[in-house]
Amino acid sequence: MAHIVCLIPGDGIGPEVTTAARQVIEASGINVEWVPLPAGETGLEFCGSALPERTIAAIAGHGVALKGPITTPIARGHVSVNVQLRQRLSLFAAFRPVRNLPKVKSRYDNVNLIIVRENTEGLYSGLENEVIPGVIQSLKIATADASTRISEFAFDYATKMKRKKVTVFHKANIMKKSDGLFLNCARKVYSGRSQDIGYEEMIIDNGCMQLVRDPSQFDVLLLENFYGDIISDLAAGMVGGPGMVPGANFGQSCAVFEPVHGSAPDIARTNVANPLACIMSGVMMLRYLGEHQTADQICNAYEFVLREGNPENLTRDMGGTAGTEQFTEAVIRAMT
């Protein structure tokens, strides 16, 4: 039977990197039926909405999607499509593995982080208003239900995958109620578990300094929404950049997989974008679908290309001269 997967190409370089991931997955021989869906600029152009209702309905119905990056207007325009997707589909857990890749230049070695980010509330709830001219108020929402749910997700994952430690980044010394609630929920979840997994708490500013000093001291990071967004990109910079980091958004009944990087409109349609993060997100999607052998096949192929180190097969951000299409073709050749 075919797996039915929703495909959201996105904006900017999104169509290029999702096409690359689609080609690699199809080259594996697995049977996937793709359902292309509009969002972002294509949604506005063809449906009059950055996030059409039929896109939401399709993902909810089929349960899985591979998504390219979508442009969010700065200080104007429509609400973030990414935020809307996560809230509408209750994709409460953002999951981002960050690790060193073979022969990809980095300032750090032995990076192997799992970033677990609450995905539905906090400052990204989008509740802002103008109190008086020149004074804007933005509300940070924290609930016990969401804080407990994401804490359980982090500890469940750490236990299942035999990780060593969960570290909660917070600012409860200043935001005593909102971050205090998040912290207390994490403590409660931890106290109800076996103590096989280590646990620590760290104020976010100290946590950033410690990450830059020695990222190998961390294992699983548990964060509220805003902090998780920033730390995800900071950590990506430790392993070569956002083009090397995949991502997933998990809910109770569906999941959306996407690269960490943005839409990079300045290099769109120039065949220079690195599709690796999207291919890696596709591998995560295959594991979610239970296709572990195919996921391993693709993972082994792109790691072979990286280890081989041929500049003609690597994109510019990996020190090579290849374009998006050439890197994709190299991965497909390595699969055969």
C-alpha cells in the first residue's frame, strides 16, 4: 500500500528542497502518493489565504506532511503560517535533532543534541495589542496542560532512546509565573519517573553561554516556545548551519516534517540551496511511517556523499561547488 503524504512546497527555496527530498524518497523505491498543497505565497495567490482550509483539512485527514519553508512577513502582513499550522493541528512538540555530520566543517565536535520545544503557546500565541499610541503589549501564555504535555514528551523520548539527561532552559528568576509554571510542570513530570534519566535546570542566558562554551555537556533540551525557536538556530550554527538540521512537529494524530532553515528568497530558483535538511526531514518522516529500512538507506547515502567529500557533489555551504540538483543526484547515486 502507498503512503499518502501531504506535500507543502512552501516559498523561496522551498519548492527546490522539497523536490529534492521527494526525488530521493522516490528513488528508494518506496511507494508514496504525494498530495501537493498550497500555503504561504501560493496559498495567497491561488486561494486568497496564506493557510487555506483545504490544506489544514488534508493534513488532518492524512496525518503526515513534508513541508518546505514559508516566508513570514516582518512587522506586517499575515500571521505566521508555521504558527497557525502548529496551533490549528495541535502540533505541540517541535523536535529538532542537532548533531555533527561527517566531514562538515564546524567549530564544535561531539554535538548530539535533541531540542524539544513547546509549540503552541508562549509569546507565539500572537496576542498583541496597542495599549495607547506608541505602547504595544504582547501576552505570553503558559498553561499547565501544555507545559506538562511537552515535558512528558521530552522524558518519554529520553527514556525510549536511552538518552542521559534532560535540561530545562527557563527564565523563571524573572518570569516567575509563566516560566515558573513551565519549570514546575517539568519538575513534577520528572519526579514521577524512574531516576535513570538525569535532570537539570538552567537559566536561559547561562544556558546559551554554556552551549557556546561546550555543547557536548547537553543531551535533551526542553524549552518553551520562544526560547526553543532561538536555541534551535543557535545549535544549528554549531554543526554547520541550518542546512544541516531537520525538524518535526508532532501532535497526537498527525505530524509535519520540515527543515529548520528559512525560505531564503534571495537564492530562490538559482540551484544553490542545500537540500540536505529537507532530505533529513524526509528520513525522519519515513521513520515516523515505520519505513526504517528505507530511512537507513537514504541516511547511509547522504552520509556517504559527505564522507567522500567530493566538492562537485557538495553545495556551497558545505565547501563544494554543486547545486541543489547535483547534490540530490549524488545522494541518489549513492543509494544504488
